[in-house]
Amino acid sequence: MLTMRPSAGRQLLLRLSSLEKQLLSTIVTMSSGAYGLDLAEVSKAHAPQVLDVPAAPGATNEKNEEALHSPDDSSQSQSRKESLTDDDVKEYPTPEEITTLRRVRGPVPWSSYTIAFVELCERFGYYGTTAVFVNFIQQELPEGSSTGAAPDGQPGALGMGQRASTGLSTFNSMWAYCTPLLGAYVADQYLGRYKTIQLSIFICIVGHIILIISALPQIIASPNSSVACFSVGLVIFGLGTGGFKPNISPLIAEQYEAKHPKQYIQVHKGGERVIVDPTMTISRIYMYFYLMVNLGALAGQIGMVYAEKYVGFWLSFVLPTCLTLCCPTVMWLMRNKYARRPPTGSVLTKAIKLWGLAMKGRWSLNPRTTAKNMRADDFWESVKPSHLGQAKPAWMTFDDTWVDEVRRGFKACTVFLWIPLFWLAYNQMTTNLVSQAATMELHGAPNDLIHNINPVALVIFIPITDLFLYPGLERMGIRFTPLKKIAWGFGLSSSSMIASAVTQHYIYKLGVCGDYPNGDLPNGDPCDPAPINVWVQTIPHLLIAFSEIFTSITGLEYAFTKAPRNMRSVVTSIFLFMSAISYAVGQAFVGLSEDPLLVWNYTTITILAALGCVGFWTTHRKLDKQEDAMNAIPESSFKGRGQNHEGQAD
């Protein structure tokens, strides 16, 4: 039950009288369509649910699960009905206010910043290490160098060529985005996010150490031994990264959700009443989370490029390891300050069983018919416990609300199915565009330094987008919803590949070696670079940066806000897994990743990204209209871990 001061109680009685009429009227006249939520239900969903959300940071962790959930579902329902204010007299919006008031972002808790710093250190470690992979694998060991350094030339070590470097780099990225599925499963079902992150960092450090060994002068002297050691390090390194990625992003957003789970009213100095929207605040958190990602990436990539050039590859692997060691230290010092949801057991299995039950009788040999059946209005309604009654299976120990949460999570996953086409364009930045830079006039800059334009642009434009672009659109009455952002991101990524194709065309046209700029002159000397300034690559890198703001950041936000609360790591890992699919598809283009076929490579990816933009918006424009209804679904009382929605053992 909620505790209120007498003054708050008197205000509440007056407010309930008018609200009751509004609710009854709204229930009769308004509906949100497919999700069956009218605006009155939206308002109730944004009223306080004290027993359904985490306590303040430090009060909720894996050892204090009772602070997070109450088994008495009836008391929860009663508390929701009793008030539109909480014990701090926080006012919640009425149905009319939800549709009319301007929405703003809330304050970001300081604990989120410490998690963002951990992410910065880990990304420094990851991107600082991977930034030198192309040169380490592709380029020959410079004459007179035992470490791969070349202050006046091109750093290198193994000399395996561009195809091998593209293939191994693609494998590393694909592996690092497959393993999040395992990391998410372990976190949601067994260890919780915090413990899984700590374990994953330890595995990552082991991988770092093996990579350092592969780059020691004594090992580089034997390329076969070096590449074998390097490959083992890649596998372990990617395993640790996979356990870290799907858990760190939900953890940072849960720090805000623990304090402000629902929309509430705020009155500005000028008297304007606005809604402080948790969804918009979480969007801001992910914007600055991504900013820290790119600060770490920028520092790591620039620093390690110069480390390889002037000292050697061993140093470019050692320094990222040192930064990675900061991660477990900060996490341990803050262990009692973080709001943490406990692991919830076998909810993933039940979600899959629920979908399988909904698909019963809907399969068809015609894929279009099957897809149509999956979009039927009664697809999820038909498997709600209240609909099945006594016929429900024994494993169905959850409530109707959890079915709504699962439906919303599956909708998010269908959105993510288009994302591989976006990543296909993005991935060119760290593979073929690095090699393209080496065939242009560098003017003293290392070829693998140029793609740092991307993180620089993100560091500059993320605050501009957050402080000016998004609020400006909101004031103009333009709802730039997550799905609209993602569609724009597709368009920008396609444009970046057009710029890359045009640049490659002129490299072939103007270079002394024509269509083979990576080849040799008749006398055996390497080809001179094409007379094009390498900084022309600024155009595709800027376009890719903006596409990331709209698609990649929004994807993380969408995974968090649409997933069932006890499956957030899993849904986030599915979003990340789309990148792995993209890398797998990219392997089909490895044959185009060499001269004289690179123009065709960029052109093909341009077309695929453009088709992705059109297809994505065509298939999801109706879902875009349900954004508020999906966000308004209240949290289910079903928590998993051997308990049903009434808090009893399954």
C-alpha cells in the first residue's frame, strides 16, 4: 500500500472524482487497436506500481529479490487503483494529458555514468585491439623490423594479403556478435547481469593476453605460429565480449527505471505542465552510452594505430588490456550501488513454448500464408491464460500481461530482422575502406587512422542530436519515433556506400596501376597511390556516423523498452546477433573485396541498404502507430524462477 501525507490525501480525493468520469468516458470511446489498450489503461499503466519495480539503487540485487517483486498480486492491483500520486506527491498524467502535454527527458542517475565509464574502458580495449588487425594480418613485416613497426612506412606482420585480413576480421566481428546469445541466456537464467559482466571481463582479459603473445617479436618471426596463437586469442576474446555486450546496456538503463519507472508530471518555472517520459530519458541514456562507446573507440583506435607504427603490435595489444582491467575494479567498487534485477530462470523456454502454442494450426506450405497467420489479430489473444481457461497447459504459470510483454518482445525481434542490411554497409568502414585508404595519398596519416572520422563525428553530433534536433522536432509537433529513426538510418547508410563506390571508381581511373592499385609496378616496386586526398573518405564516414545515431542507438533503446522485463538481455542479444548475420552475409562478398571488383562491392551493398530502407518502413509503418500503446503495457507479476504469477511454486 502507498503511504501519503494528509494534504496529499485531500488532493487525491478531489482528483479521483474528476478522474473517474474521465476514465469511464475514455473506456467507452477510445481504443489503441491491436494491443487492446485504451488511454485510461495507459494512464493506469503510468500510475505508481511500487511493488512491481526495483527499489532505489543499492536496495535491490540478486540477494534481495523480495524488494523487487511482491507475490500478492491483488495488493498490487489495489495500490494502482488508489492514487495518481505517490508518497512524494508525484503527480501522474491523466488520459487527456497523455495526448496533449509536451514530453521531456528526466535526470540521469549518477550510477549510470559509472557504467558508461566501464563501457568506455571495455570499448577502448576492444576497438584499440581490433583497429590494427588489418595491418597485422595483411601487410608484410617491414624490412629491418621485428615488431611490425614502420615509422617511415607501412606497419605489418604476417603478410597474408587483403582477402585473408578481410576474412579473419569478419570472423572476429561475427563471432563477437554470436556469443551475446550465450551471455544473455546465462545472465537472464542463472547469474544475473552484474555477475555475468564480471565473468565476461575476466574471459576477455585472457583473450587479450593471448593476442599479446601472438604479437611478440619471437612469435611474429614464425608467421604460422603467430596466426595460430592469434586465432585462439580471437575465439576467447570474442567469447568474453559476447558476455559483456548484451548485459551492460540493459544495466545502465535500469538505473533510471529503478527510480522513475513511469511517466509523471513536472511543472516548469513558466507554469508549463510537461510529462517526464521514461522512454525519452532512456533514449538519452543510450545516446550518451553510445557517446562513451565512441570516446573509448576513438582513443583506443588512434592511440593503437600510432603504437603499431612507432613501437610495434605488441604494444597496441598491451595498452587495451590495461584499460580493460579498469572494468572489474569499477564494477566491484559500485556493486552495492547498482539497481539489479535477479536472474529469473526458464522464462525464455516458456516464451518459446507460448509462441509455439500460438502457431498451432497456423503453419502452411505457402510462406505468405504462414506470415499472414502470424499477423492475425487473435494470434496472441488466443493463448492468454484467461482465454484458455481450464484448458491451459501446466507450464502456463504466467498471467495475461506477460503474454502482452512477450508479444511486444517478438514484435521488436521482427523489427531487428532488417538490421543486417544496415550493418552490411557499416562493416565496410573497418575492412574495405581501410584498404581503400592505403591506395590514396595519406599525407603522413596511417591508413587505418582515417576511419576514426566516424567516432569523432559521433562524439560531436550525438550531443547536438540530443540537445537540439530531437527536442526541436518535439516542439514542432513531429514525433520522430524509433522506427522512423531506424528507417532514416538505412537511407543514410546506403548514401555512404554511394560515396565509397564513386571514390573507388576514381582510384581505378586516376591511379598509375589502374584497376590494381594494390599491385606492383613492372619493376617490382609497389604502386604509387592514386592522386586523391585520403580525407575524401570523410563523406562516407560522416554518413555512416549519422546512420548509427538513428539506427544503432535506437536499436539498443528499442530492445530495452520492448522486451519483457525478465528477458531484456536476451532481446538485446538478438539485436546484436543481427550484426553477426550481417558479417555472415558479408562473407559472401569477400570475393568482391579485391581489385578490380571493389566498385561492384560498394554498389551491391548500396542497393541492398536501399532495399532495406524501403522494405523496413513498408513492413513496419503500421507498428509505428502503436508505439505509445506498446510502451504502456504494465509489468507482469510473473517473474520466473519456479514461481507463477501468484508467487507460488510452479
